[in-house]
Amino acid sequence: MSNTTDKNLFAKVDKAIFEQIKQIRNSSQFEKVSETMRSFSEKEQLIINQTLSLMTLVLPVIAILVMLVVRYNLGSDLAVRKDLEDKIVSIKENSVKLSSIERAVVPRKVISSKADLVNQINTISLSKKIDSKNIDIDNFSDSSQGGQIKKIEATAQFKKLTSVNFSDFILDLQRNLKATIKSIEVTKDKDNLLVGNISFIMFSKAN
């Protein structure tokens, strides 16, 4: 394919040069030049003819080199543009992946303080018909992870929970707050209800 293109290119250049020569020979200026040439000596005419012949050989080469340089630059521009487009596509794909990961580990509700976390825990308790007085949040801490995400650590102290209450609470803690359970300590009180604490880690969008 490349060889065919180059042959066509040479053919077009040759044709254009011969057309120019034909037009020059048919012009009145050419007649004047011819008359002037006849006034020179044979040696001078020989030098002029050799010079013109050399120019006839050199000019097509120069024209071809110029066209090749132009083609090379166009090819380079296309390569840069393609590389840029690939990078944009890659950034968009990574952005989609990041958003997907964020949805998996970061809850919708922003937790900016201990009070916000307590409110979310109370919402879970209410939905599971657990008395909010039976769950307290302790050891709250948060730290920036860079960018717009921060890490939160806390401990939920609980008492007077049935086995069903306990199971539902942990499931919602993981599902709604995307929490990861670090440790669980649990015992039973005199009424055979569960007492203990749950240490967990979660992430939240930073304000």
C-alpha cells in the first residue's frame, strides 16, 4: 500500500514539472531567453544547460522531500491525537471504576461527626425495633485518607439485645453504613439477653 502511494506521488510530481516546462517553452518569455542563450558562447551555453539540468533533477527531489515532511508531520499529529484520545478514554473508565468502588465502601450519608454517626445508628435501631437507649457509640475517631474520603473508627456498646436484634443490627451496620467489623465481644445478662460491644471501621465523604 505504501509503495503504491509513493509511486503515485512521484508520478504526480513528474507530471506537474513537465507541464510547467511545456508552458514555459510555449511562452514568449522562453523565446526571449532562447535568443539570449544564442548570444552566449558554446562554453557558456554548456554551463547554463548543465545548471538547468541539475535544477531539473534537484527541484523534484526537494518537492518530494517537502511533501514527505508534511506527511510525516500529519502522521505525528494523528498519533498524538490518538494517544490523547486513548488517555481520555482511560481516565473516563478509571473514573467509572472509582465511582463503583466508592459506592461499595462509602455510604450515601455523610458522617462528619460523632453526632451524625449516632443519628445513623438510631435510624438503624428504630428500623429494627431496638430501643436506641440500648446502643451507645464510643471511641469515635476520624482521619482524612486524602482527597474527599475519610476513615471513621468507633465502638457500638450494646445491651439487652435479643439474638435477632443483634443479628439485624450487625447486618444493617454493614449494609447501610458499609462498615467493616473489627471485633465483637458478647455475653449474656441475667435475663439471657446479649451485652457487649462491636468495634468497626467505615468510610465517609469528607465535607
